[in-house]
Amino acid sequence: MKGIKLPKKNRLYFAAILAIVGVLAWAFITAGMITRDFNRQQRNAQGESQEAVVSGIILTETKDAKKYWEIYGDTGEWNSNKSVAQLDGVIGNFYKDNEVSMSFKSSKGTYNSEVGDITLYKDTVVALKDGITLKADKLHWINSQSPIIAEGHVEIQKDDKFVSNADKIEISPTYDSFKIMGNTVSKVYEGK
């Protein structure tokens, strides 16, 4: 059997096409070998914890066009295994009827997405809409139907009329009343 004779120009084209096909085949095979281990590692990592470190993180809860709260952290870490965000340099707001009813600032805070609670700790300062300010070591918000609990070196103040230091204070879910608990020293001042 005799081979087919091709002109020199056609042989060059055929050799070039064959070389390109060879390079492409080599590239696909090599890419498959490299990414095979990567895909296997990703599948294995799905059951494991994933963490992210973020700069300038904002968390918000909104349902049925109502905003319940928002938190901003200068920096934060997210742990998917625990469903917890840990924030540093925290500021934020709690809302009632889509208006800010309470603002806060704290050195550190956490948000647990499984439970939906927010905990602020270390140098926590809170300002309520009606002029009440609160300082505490720790503040815990569970949800919009539960009271807010402030603990540790709590100081609550209303203008120049009222100052109270206590171990613990419970703020009603509507932010219009509070309960002072533990060792307490309260001072009420009358107007002139």
C-alpha cells in the first residue's frame, strides 16, 4: 500500500495542525492532573470548618421590610463551623418601627447566626432614643422579643436626673423600661 503524496505546503500545514493538537492535548491532560487534587481537597474540606478574616464587615437583620439591627466591625472573623462572627471596633443600631431606637459602641462583639444573638463586651456604651445612656462590661441581645441584658460595672444615666450603678440591668424589648438588679446604688436628682 502506497502513502498519499502531499505537496510540501500541505505537509507543512498538516505538521503545524498536528503540533497544535499535540500541545492542546498535553495542556488538557496536565491541567486535569493538577486540578484533580484540588477538587478532591475541596470536597474533603466541605465538612470541615471554614474561616474568613474580614476588614470592614457589616451585618444586618431585616425581615418583611423591617430592619431589626445592624452592626459594623472594623475587623472581623467568621467561623462557619461555629456560625459565629467575632468583631473588633463595633458600632451599630437596634431598630423599632424602622427607626433607630438604640445605638451602641463596643471594643469587641460576637454574632451567632445559629441562635441569632448579639453579645457586646469590653467598653460597651449604649445610647437609647429617649436620652438614656448605659455603660457595661457586657451586653447581650437575644432577639427583638427578649429583653437586653447588660452586666458588669453597669452604669445607667438619664440626663442629669438619674444615675444608677449596678451589677446587672435588664432593658425591655420595647426599650421603654429597665430593671436594675444586684448590688445597686441609684441617685435621683430633682430639677432646680
